[in-house]
Amino acid sequence: MFVALIKDEADAAIADEIKDKNLKSMYQANRNFILGQVFNRIINLLVNAKLTRKILEIILEKSKKIRSQIRPNRSRERKNKHPRKKHHHNKKSCI
């Protein structure tokens, strides 16, 4: 819940910041960075009601700076990772 709220706010701030610039691609907040920041501070967020707003503002300011690129019209598709080959050694060996 925290992550989605922070990401929406950061995406809106990033969009406002880059709307006047003529950039080659669009940007969005890095979701993995926000998840890591929230997980590192989850206990403080839940225990300290006084610090919750300040912690969320700090995470929001950091997440505005750490962005990931949105790449429209990719020329190549993403690789299809094979989940079946993850544990390929879990078979009996033949004699």
C-alpha cells in the first residue's frame, strides 16, 4: 500500500518535471528502489506515528531522483525465461 502511494506521487512529480523538456524517452519511479526503502523502514513506519509522514516524504524525495526509463516500441522482445529449467538437477541420474 505504501509503495503504490509513493510510486503514484513520484510518477506525478516526475511527469510535471519533464513535461517542458524535449526528452527522447519518458521516465517513471523505480518500483524496486521504493520497495527496498519501504522494507528497510517498515517497522519505523508502523511503530512511530509521529515519524511516519517524515519517513514517507524522505522516501518520496529519493524516489523522484531514482528513475527507470519507459521504452516504447522496443525493437526486440524481452527474453522468455524458462521456469522449468530453474532446478534442472532435480532428476535421478541414469546409470
